[in-house]
Amino acid sequence: MKELVILSGKGGTGKTSLTAAFATLAAGCLLCDADVDAADLHLLMQPDIRKRTDFQGGGMAVIDLQRCTGCGTCIDMCRWSAIGSDFVVDQIACEGCGVCVDFCPEQAVDFPVKTCGQWFVSDTRFGPMVHARLGIAEENSGKLVTLVRQQARQLAEEKGHDLILTDGPPGVGCPVIASVGGATSVVIVAEPTVSGIHDMARAIELCRHFNVPVMVCINKFDLNLDNSATIERMAHDGGLPVVGRVPFDPAFTRAMVQGKTLLEFDGNGPAGEQLRQVWANIMRTPAMTT
């Protein structure tokens, strides 16, 4: 079983749109949306949810005022200043570190586990999909990403799928690290902007740290040919394959409005033809063929 993770150094590069287009070409794959902080692959896949499960990802301190003696140890120990003089915990400021629980001499601080979001197993027109939604301003997204990927792999084994296509989160933070570990290969979708080039370099460095093979796809390459050339040069200098250059195409937005992938909406346009070539190039890379 192989897992192809689609990443981007920054948001807005078109990572999810390309992942959805690849889903139309990857016959028999299982879809996984690991961008749990801002999940939107479901908008194009229109999943029929078969299983819904709460995600519990940490605790939140609650002080029992009947047991509390007002010694102030918790206030002194809390580096987030989340405990007021009335010994009531500010639920927004509390980071859930648990130091007040460990050091309270009267054991007056409870630490109930809270529900941070939900994860789902669904059916789509392209095959099964495992995805999740983190609650507003909730944390532990890395833990939820790991859970979603584990469930996707388990389902793929049960259903006999030999490819998992994962829409990963942008950036280089904890959710991205949780998306990269153990992947067969990563496609970094880059845009020809200064920030796009900078953030692509950071994402490449992260993947190399985890010894995951990397390939680069330039989206909207024709918006700035000089910056696209810089991306290609950086990839060449780093020994990374550039699997394709997708032109800017307003059809992406029109397809999105109708809840369709680009290849469903306008598969014969210039971007559609390039996406087919990109997918063929991806599947011919050593990481995906061995």
C-alpha cells in the first residue's frame, strides 16, 4: 500500500483543487483529508457520511472550589495566567498543560477530557474517504491528523485499496509533521510568488528530515514565469523532480462553485490536460513504482 501526500508550504496554492482532480484519475484509491484545521476537500467530494466519531484531544483544568483552600499554588505555577484570583480557570487562556493538576497540594483541580472535533468515514463518487473537522479554536490537530491517517490505512487494508491519496495541511507545523511521517511520497504544490518560493523551501527541508521522497508541482505557473523558473532551478539543484506546471485557469473557481473537480467541469481545457500529465508523471516516479 502506498500513500501519496499533497502538501504546500503556504495556503492558497491550489493544493486541495489538485488533490480533488487527482482523485478523478486515481482509480481505486482511498481519499484522506488531513487538513483538519481548515478541511475543505469534502466541498468537492460531497461525501455521504457513514460513520461519525467524536475526537477527544486533551484536557481542560477545572478547579473544585469546595476542595480548594486558596493557597495560590496554581496561580503561581500557571505560566499562561489562566487562573484568576477567584480561582476560576479562563477556558480560553488555559493551554491544558496540567501543571496545576500536578502541583495542587489539595488535589482540587480536575482535568476532564474534552471533545475537540469529529472524524468521519464516508463514501464519495471516487471511493471511500476518511476526513475530520476540528472545533473552532481547538488544538491537538497533529493528534487528529495522526488518527485520521491511521483510520485511512486501516480502511484501505480492509477494502483492498493499494493507494491512499492524502490532502495534507499547509506550512511546516505539527499537523504537517503528522501528515508526512511514514508517507510513500510527497507532492509539494508551489505557486510562483516570493512567499510561495520561501515556504516551499521550508516544506522540502521538513520532508527531507523525515526521509520522505519529494516532488514539486508548480500551480498557476504562468502568473510569474521568472518565479516559476526559480522554483524549477531550486528543485533541480536539490535533485527533486518537477512533475508538472499547471497554468492559471478560472475554470478551477467555476468548478469549485458547482462542487466539481476541474476534470469533471472542464477536462479538455489547458489545465485539465496538464493535470493528466502531472498525474502520469507522479505515477512514474521511483517512489510510486517500486
